[in-house]
Amino acid sequence: MVDNVLFLKNKTVLFAEDDTIMKTQITEILEMLFKKVCSVSNGKEAYESYLCEQPDLIITDIKMPSIDGLTLVEKIRKRDYETPIIMITSFSEQELLLNATNLSIDGYILKPIDLNSLVKAITKSMQRANKNQGLIDLGSGIYYNTGTQELYKNGEIVILGHKELELIKLLISKFPKTVSKEEISETLWPYEAICESAIKNLVLRIRKKILEELVVSVRGVGYRLTDFDGTK
């Protein structure tokens, strides 16, 4: 579970809950997962915090004073269809969710909230958002942004050389297949005759900068990425 939530360490979450005890308990959990937690007690504060903080994820109770959760989501969706939103609800309030079918809610959590349900809902919503933003999850807190062509580890950009980045892009494009040493050579050094040790040294540099297990050597063939679920 730890690897699955490492990518949250550079994210901001907005949490709206009017129950003081639950708010305190869930906020403490969120603070272990996210870089920043904006915790508020009603819908009005939640909307103001949303405008100010522009969070990466919103978690809100469905019933709150001032502005209820559904009205809050409706106001947000008038200007933002991208930010994932998770609703907190009880069994008795589930019918209210029928009114939210057009509000693009990414998930809901039933009360009483347990840690596994919370983390599962958060991970699922954020991974869907990442996919929409062009982020490829390579596992172990490592992400590749296809738009910016940047690689992140635990929320921090990994500085890669040109050849290192090109090899990562090649392995991603061919995943889960093994890329032969000949194809690597022709792609990265199209006009040069290079020795096998050049490829080996390139792989070693990538492993050192990112993760030892990220690139797998297939004896006599070439290289491929570790399966995204962490298995080889």
C-alpha cells in the first residue's frame, strides 16, 4: 500500500467535514499521505479554500451546514471538471447521490470510514486523474509525464540525460515487450557504431538515478521495464 500512495506526497487535498471528531481523525490520516491538507468544516469554507488553494483532490461530506456537499460540487463543476471529487455519505444518504450523477463525482466513501476504504478511494480517483493528465504509473512512486516528458520519483523530478530519457521512452512504448540491444542501438545511436557496454552503462545510470529494479535485463536479448505492478 505504501508504494501506491507515494505519488500523493506532492499533492494537496481539500477535506470538508462538519463532524469535529471525524474531521480530526481523517485529517490526521490525510496529513500522512499528502503534502498539504486543507481541512474545513462547511461548504462555504470548502468553496473558498478550493478557489484559493486549487487542490489536486477534494473529499467532502454530503451533508454540511452553510452549503451542502452536492451544492458545493455543483459550484465547483461549473468551473472545473478535472479535479477529482470524493463524497462521504451514510447508507441513509445514498439516495442523495442519485442527484449527483451529472456532477462527475469520482467516488464515494460510506460511513463509518475505515483506512483501507479511504486509501482505496483516494488512490483510484487520483490514478484516474493522473491518466487523464498523461501520467504513466511505473510503480514504486515513479511516474512519467507524457506531456512534459518528465519523470518523477516520490513527487520530485528526476534529472535525466538525453539518452537516459530516450531509453525510458523507448521501453515505455514497447512495454511489456523486451527491447533488443540492436533496437536500442539503432534508436538511440542511429548514425553511430556503439559497443554493448555503452547500453549497459546507460542502463546502470538509469537504475542509479531512479530505481535498481526499474529496468530488467533479459539475458541474450535486451531490456524491458519491470511490470508496473512491481513484479518482474
